[in-house]
Amino acid sequence: MITTLVYRDNKLVGQNPLPETLATVRGEPGVVIWVDLSEPTAEETQLVLETTFAFHPLTIEDCVIDSPFPKLEEYDDYLYLVMHAVDYTRTEHFTTTELDIFLGKNFLVTFHKKPLKPVQTALERYQRTPTTLVRGPDRFMHVILDLMVEAYKPAVDELRDELEALEEGVLKDMDAQELFPMVIALRKRFSALRQIVRPQREIVTNLAEGKTKLIRSVLVPYLRDLAEDLSRIEGQASAWAEQLILSFRVYLNKSSHEANDGIRVLTGITALTIPVLLISGWFGMNFERMHELDTRFGYAFAAALTLVGTLGMLRFMRKKKWL
């Protein structure tokens, strides 16, 4: 589907002219157009990209074949960008949709094989407010990029909630068989977020340097702000990954401490049996003559000695805080 906004003298004057007339409309003085190709057919792709704008064959090929990485290339009369819009769910995790952008002196062409919410939102915004002044196609591009960066916030919030839930589980003695897979999966998601954001931050940073004449100087601070937002998201992902590892270490230390407490209790119980073992072992010897066995109160003496020895051992261990 092809959607077109036509501006003349900075004001919206038309929408969706016939695709065959785009070349003529583009050549009119004082005209700025935005052409969006959403889920285009092969005929629409050829008509707009090849016939109307005559873009370089390699850029058209990059549009048709998805590129795994963002890209920024400058040609004689236009810039070509490849960016990726992000979507995140707990079931499918991170999914990205490629957005190809052609920025010229008086035109913007966007190409995406799947519907993109940032692009659709930008189109609807300009269609609802036809009196909005647009002084250049770079304004369209900035609005789209800004909405794409905004789309990262739900993903970031979702990851933060998952990290907080894991930390609560650590404090509430979550089962290790449940905790370990969560730690590994969440760390992979943090890594995926950084891998998606980092190259796009570099692209926006290059645009914010203002080296190309196709981007007006008035928009450079706004692009710089977008680069800072992406840098902040990348920094958050890195910090949360370290926080995740710290929480995991806390869990291991806690488990180790609890295990040591158990071993200490068992050791203390074993130590308490020392008087019993010594006395029972002595009186249990099968010698022929043992005067201790011939006394009238031998059994009572042995029992009393066992009790006194055990209580003495218990008091000694408590004094040393071993039990």
C-alpha cells in the first residue's frame, strides 16, 4: 500500500495522488512529499523506488532483502538508512521490523514489509493536523525516529519488572531449578537489547553530527537528544545485566550460608554425642573383671555421668557460640 502526503509552501495540500504522478508532483517548486510503502507489492516497489525516484539498485535490493544491521549510506542527492523498530513480549521476546528510509532534499520515502506503528502514528498525526508546518522532509524522519525510540520504553519497563520479580524470588528462597533458567533467559534478553540498540545509536549519532546538507541544523539538537536516549537505554541494559549477576551471587552466597548453618548444627549434634559414646563405649567392654560393673549403683552412675557430660558439652558449645 502506498500512502503519500504532499506539502506545498510548508502546508499540506494533498494526499495520496496517483502513484504514476509522483514524479511530476515531486518536480513542482516548493513541494515536499512523504511516500510510505507498507507491505508493498513488487509492482509498487518498482514503480516508486525504480521508476519515480531512480534509487541505486543496491539500496533497492537492501529494501527487498532484509538487512540484519542498521545502515547509513550517502548518495549524491539522498541519504539511505536502514533502521529496526523493536517489539517485545515475554513469549516471543525481542522482534524487530526493518524500516528503510530514503531522505532527499524535498522527499522522504519509507519502506517496510510489515505494518509499523511508529510510521502509522506519524502519518496519522500529520493527517489529523493539516495546518502543521513542515519545512523539510528531515522533520518527517525525525518524528519517525523519535517514535521508534519511544517504542523501546515498554520493552525496557517489561525487562525491569522481570528483574525485580527475580530479585524478589531470590529473597523469598526461589527454587534453584526455577531460578537458574530465569537468570540465563533474562541475561540473554539484556544482551539482545544492547545488540539492537548499539548500532542504531551509532547511526543516530552520525546523523546528529550535522555533516550532511540534507539535515537542517535546527534538527541536529533533536537528533542528538535521540542519540542520548538510545545511549541511556543501552546503559540501563548493561547496568541491569550486572545487577542480575549480583542478585545471582547473593542467592549463591545465601544458599552457601544456609548450607553452612546446617552443617554447623549437624556437627554440633555430633559433638554432643561424644560423652555418650565415650561412657557407653567404656561400660560396654566385655572384660572379665570390671569393678564398675560390680558396684550397686554402677548403672545410675554411668547414666548420671553421661547426662552431666552431655550438659557440660552443650554449655561449652553455647559459650563458644558453636551451637
